[in-house]
Amino acid sequence: MTSIHPTKSGEINLLKGKCDAVNGEFYLKVKPISGSGSKISATAIKSEPFPDMAKTSEMVKEKLHKQLDGNFAFDIVQNLDENNPNIIALQISAKEDTAFEVLFHSVNDGTPPSFTDVFREKEEAFRSNFSRAFPIAKNYSAIYHKMGHAALSNLLGGIGVWHGSCKMRSHLFSPPDSVKPYGPLSLMSAVPSRTGFPRGFIWDEGFHNMLIHKFDPLLTVQIIGSYLDMMNIDGWMPREIAIGSEAEARIPGTFLVQEDWVANPPMFFYLMRDFISDKELFRRYGPELKRMYPRMKQLYLWLRNSQGGPKPGTFRWHDRNATTNMELNPCSLASGFDDFPRATHPTEKEYHVDLRCWMAMSSSVLVDLARQFGDEEFLPAIERESETLNDVESLDKLHWSEDKQQYCDYGLHSDSVKLVPETTPEGDTILVRKVLKEPQYKFVENVNGYSNLFPLFMRILPANSPHIGPLLKQMRDPEQFWTDFGLRSISTLSPYYFTWNSKAGSPYWRGPVWINMNYFAIAALKHYSLIDGPFKEEAGRLHFELRDNLLKNVAMQYEKTGFLWETYNDKNGQGEGNHPFTGWTTLILKILSNTY
């Protein structure tokens, strides 16, 4: 079936074969186009009964041999027809600025088209659509344009399709809380990072499609539709989706099993607001959105019913560990903010300001969708509910701290906790939490970070709200949020600023600059700068300054390293965490093009 051999022209006829699915005989050819000093090597492997893609990397590495120059390469293998290999591996060792043409062609389709001609045609179409969707001002230097093109193309290049099942835990299973397959599923999704997080995440995908829908709205409709197709009868969807052995091999075991009481921020409603506000976009894709509407409605109802708090109008993320003493402040992966500090002692009586704001925003979008699609039976109830959730007096009673002039979570909280080393009977050193001051039910006032700004981020506050002033002041305060590189995730005045949460839990949402939350801030500031109110001018000024800081730093780091990064250091602006991170960090393109 297969043969591999180099040719005198420098091309490699990597693979020849025959398959009805590709119209008979086919071949795969690799041809250097530019650059010099490149080396190409290949190998073939037979894995029976079929390849396990999760183990492909190990199988391929076993075939590498050290060369005289100290580098590793495959031996060129020939005459493999009788072995029928089902994995072909190609390694290209090349210097920077080297180009190769890879051609897969069916012989019966005639002479293959010129790759260069087709590529130029596609590139021209991409650039034309890019300029329409993301108009970048001409006064920006070439690196900004290059960064913008790289952001979108890598986000789109990370889109994949997965088929299979993920692992799920449920109280309803027999026995209770056992783990079973959830599926079959088919998911189309972009990914936060192809190297670090090569799988779909619900709230990440909402951010990803803030860009994608500007470039290709139909693709967004298909992606969000595939997510909604994963929904169970109640309205729950898995938060982090590893489908199949290959995806499972790249996810830590702690995060593999999805639990059907754990939510994730409903970013899809924020995305839908963009579709609703663009009349032409809504007209073109109204039929598709109408088909999505019942599941968007069910998602909202599930969130409302499953994540409710102790009082009317309150909500809490239902995934915090109330029994652990191994964390400084128990995490909430459901919130998306992982180690962002909440009440130190999780109980059913706590409630979270960010989730209240997510629900308020989502209810407003659901009202618009219900009106557009004529859901007369549901409309009166959701209108009343949305009015209640968007009522600022109610929000202030539940979450506003007059002493600290900030919105807060509420719960059983100690102002003084720390991690201390302890020796186990086996002689190992672990870190356990020590409570230095007894907890009380109260506002969590020694934390001020992204979550506390959500009434502003979600644009729930009216333009004349007296609370906007203090929030803008804190936002601009270098001791609180402001840096030359964007808004940091938590105030330096908080005892949690850059503290470890456990022996293995380095600071994540406790100081670094995150682009997705800065996008929320930029969009909200722009919103308040365009409507009449006492803070209109200040919002406009902060919008300009924050936008300028973000663009300069992300572009500088991209020029310096060639990457977009997961986070940026709040002290020196350096990129940190996973890279390339072409998930929600690509929102820098929307900031660059003023399309929010």
C-alpha cells in the first residue's frame, strides 16, 4: 500500500496509496519552496488493530535516531508496500523563514492546481474579510497588523472537531456519584492553547466567538450549536470537554471528570447580545438562532435553579470544597476564576456578585430572544425576573460595601488565614491552612479584583449610579487595579495578592493581567463614555488609557517573543503562563480594531 522514497528534485513522495474515499490512487508529496540547509526525514509505523492517537508521540519518538550533527532524525525508509503501515511520520529540520509545500492529491482528479496560486487567492480573500471585520487604523505600525493577523489566523487554526464521550459524575447515577461515559458527543470548538489546553471550554468559547462571529458568523452558529447539542435534559453541559483518548491524555486527572452540578459562566449570552444588537446579522442568522433559543432558555433555567443562593436574587457557584484544609481559599473552577478568593469557609449561605451579574445580563438577553421569537407564554415571567435581577437597589443591598466602596461576595469569612508546613506520619511535608481569626458571616471586603467589578463589566449599573465613580477610581489606582500593562486581577492591597493557594497552586487569578477581563473593562468603559452621565468623561479617558496600555504591551511582547501569552506580569508586562495562547488573548484584535 505504501512507499516512502526521496527524489532527485529534493521532493519527497511521502505516501502513495489507494482508497475509494479519495477517488482511487493518491499521493502525499513534500516540496521545499524557500530556505536552505533543511533536512527531511520520514518513517512508517504499523500499529494494530488501529493507531491509538494518544500514544502516537511515544511511538514516533522511538523511531528517532541521533545523527552525526547531534540532532535527531528518522531514517528514510523505503519499500514498505508489504508492511502496510498505518502511521506515517515526517520530520522537517529547518532554519527560520523556511517554507514547504505539502500536497495531498488524488491521481484521478487530474493535474493538481498550483499551490502558490490557490494560496494567494485564499490569502487575498482572508485579508479582505479581515479588513472588513477588523479595520485597523493605518497609523499603527506593521507589528500591530502582523499581531492582529496572527491572532485571528491562529484562533481559527485551533478549531477542531471531536467525536466520542467524556467522563461524567452525577448524584443520579447508581451507585450515586459514580463515573460514567457521557455521550456520544460531537463537538466543534476553538481551543485556548493548542499546546497547553487542546480541548473545548464553555466560557472560553464564548470569548473566542466574540472574534469568530465578526469574521465568519456562520462558523460561530455552527460552533455554539455543537456546544448546545451536548446539553442534557436539564440544561447542564460539561464545563471542560475532553472527548476521546487523545484529548484525555492531555488533561490532568483532576479536571477530567465533569460533574453535573458544576456550572460555568454563561458567556454565550454575552455573545448573543452582539447578534441581537446587529440588526443585519440577526436578520441573516435569525432562523439558526431561533433553533438555538429553546436550549439557551434551558441553559438559563438550569443555572437559575442549580446555582441559587440562600436569598431571592442571590447565586453561588456550587463547586467549592467546604471540607478541605489544603487550600488557603477553596477554589471555584465553575466560576472560571479558579483561585480567585471568596469567603474562606464555603457554606450554602454564601453568594457571589459575579454570578448575580452573569444572571442579570443573561436574563436581559433572554428577554430579547423571547420577544424576537414570540415566546409569549414565557415572556411575562422572564421580563419580571430580569427586572428583579437588574434592579440596582437589590444588587446594592446584597453586595455593596459602603465602608470599602466596592461590590463584594458574602459568606463565612476570616480576615486572617495562612498556609503552614506540617509533617505527615510518613515524613512528608505538606501545607495546611491555619485560621488565625474566627470567621464570621459578612462581606468579603479584603478582596478586590475582577469579580468585584462585574456590575460595571456587565453594564448593569445605570450611567448615573453613584457607585461608578468609586469603581473607576479604584480601577485607575496603581495600588489596586491599574498597571502600565492592563488591569491586574486583584488589588495589591489584598492579602491574597500573588499568594499561593496550596503547595502546588501558584497564583493564577491573584495578580496577573488577563486580556479577557480587560476586554470586559474596555467594552464597559466605551459603553459608559457614550451615554450621558456624571462619569462619561472619566470613562472615556480611562478607556483611551487602558486601551493604549494593553495594545502597547501585548504588541511589544509579541514582537519580542513571537507569542500571545496566557497572562501578562503586572510589574513588567512580560508574557507568562501557556504560550502560544491564542484563545481569549486574541481579543487584543478586537481592542486594536475598536470593534466592541
